[in-house]
Amino acid sequence: MSIRAKSVFRSVVAAAVISIAFGQPASADLSVDRITVATGPAGTLYAQLGTALSTVIQDKTGVPSTARPHGGTSQYLPQLHRGEVFLGINSGLDANAAFTGKEPYPQAMDQVRAVLVLAQAKYSFISRAEDDIVTVADVKGKRVITAYRTLALFDDVNRAVLATAGLTEDDVQAVAETNVPSAIKALTEDRVDVTASILGIPAHREADAAIPGGTRVVALGPDDAPINALPSFHVGILEPGPAAVGVKEPTRVAIYDSYLNTGTHANADDIYTVVMTTYENWGDMQKAVPALRGMNRDDMVPAQISHPFHEGAIKAFKELGLWTPEHDQQQAKLLGQ
């Protein structure tokens, strides 16, 4: 079968599955009375995603749904592990560390499960455009956000960004902030020369409007290896455009998978319905969150998974033709089978 024929066949299968799944109100398939989506702080991409997702789920299933912001995404992974939160949004890096018990988590949270990849987020340093800090090499000696108190794992990401230009924290004036919004505020208030953030989030847009001359997304250095070594991360090119705040020319940035997660405690049929609802209404999600407009819904299952998927999600993705034997092998390896 040709690649084009396979693509058409998968689309037909997906359409048939969705038609069956949504032939009656989805609320009939949910066992929960209310859905809460744990997110990062207000003003972050994850807060945007959580609000858009909870709106879609409530509109399409009739089950009351809401997003609940937290100070940092690391705060609610233990709750997902214990079954105290139904859904939460985390980077693949964070979820992998929690699942395997790496720093900063004191023990493995092996009950955490992936539902789907909700976004492919772009990340880099951000400077004031008038300061002529164009690439990571230019941050040497500058005041740079290198650490977040409530987002500990992204300290590793900031170190990796520096390393793309052969720099370390010793080469800059390292500054710690509470979270991404406060780090961006530090740039606006001229307390730092360079901040670090997911790109294009509301807090970034507000800073771009508030700073004379706007902001600039700082290009990564020439060495991709430090970024590629991080779970679920790779290097990509961000093109200038209306949605690309602070991007002055084609710019090398870090890109990573952001997951919708749950725990093993969640009902398989409920998770199946969440996947199908999100997949079917991906266009509505993209309208609500501009950062999603470059992501195809078939990318909800990445080629390389960072932590195990929930059985309900696997059922949905198999029916949609997106779950492969390679995913089965990765799932078994992660579960030690």
C-alpha cells in the first residue's frame, strides 16, 4: 500500500471511529461527575490549554469541567500519581522524571500515565529587542534567568540552552525566579537582561507590548546535543509571523512535547472519551490557543513516548490507527515488561 493510500485509509478509519464514538452524547460514557484539569500558573501556555480543553470537554460531554492553576506543574504530579486529580498538563521531561523517580522527585511516581500530547511547545531565552542580544552566545556576562523555584526541572533546560553556545551558569549572572510569569515580569521591570519561557504565551505577549521596541526570541547556539539529550525535546526553526512574538528572523529554538496526564486510577472508558473528544474537536482547540495551530492532531502520539500511556488512551489511538507496534515496545520497556 502506498504512503498516500495508507494516509487515506487511516483517515477513513479515524472518521468511522469518531462517528461511532460520537453518535450519542459523550456524557453517557463518563463515570465522573466533574472534571478538573490541573495546570501551571495563570498567564502560561498550560493555563491556556487547560481552559480550552475543559471548555471543549464540558461543551461536548455535558460534564462540568474546569482548569485549576497551580504555582508550578511539579506540584500536581504527586496528586496525579495518587489519583487525587483527574487530569494534569506537564512537559514530557517533568512526567518522565516523576515516573522514574529522578530529581527533584524523591521516589518513582509509577502510577502516572499519559493521555495524549496536547502541545508541541517552543522554548528559548527572551531579551529586550533593543539590547542586541541575538543568540545565546550574546548572554555571556548578562543577568539571566536560570532557575525557577516551582519548576525545578526546567533549570536543566536553561542549562542546556546555555550549553548550545558552550556556556554554563558561571558565564552569566544567574538569577532565580518563582515561575515563568514572574521570570517574564523580571524582564519587563529591567531586573534581568534575559528571561526564559515558553514562547508566545500571554505573559510573553504582554511583555512584548509593554517593553519599548518589544522583545526578541534569542536563537540557540550551534550545538543541538544538549537539547536533544533532554526527554521529549528537540531543536527546531521558528519562522517569523503574526503568532511568533519576538521572532525577527528564522530562529533556532527548543521544542518539546507537553502531555495531558492522568493516573492509573482513572477509568479506561473515561480516558477513551477524553481522547476522542479532544481529537474530534481539535479545530476548536486550535482556534482557542494560537500555539496549537501548527500541530496536527495525529501528533497526539509522538514517535518516542516519555512515560507510559493509559490503557484507555491506547484503546482510542489503536482505533484511530495512530498506535503502532513500536509504541507497544516502548510501553512495555517503560513498564519493565
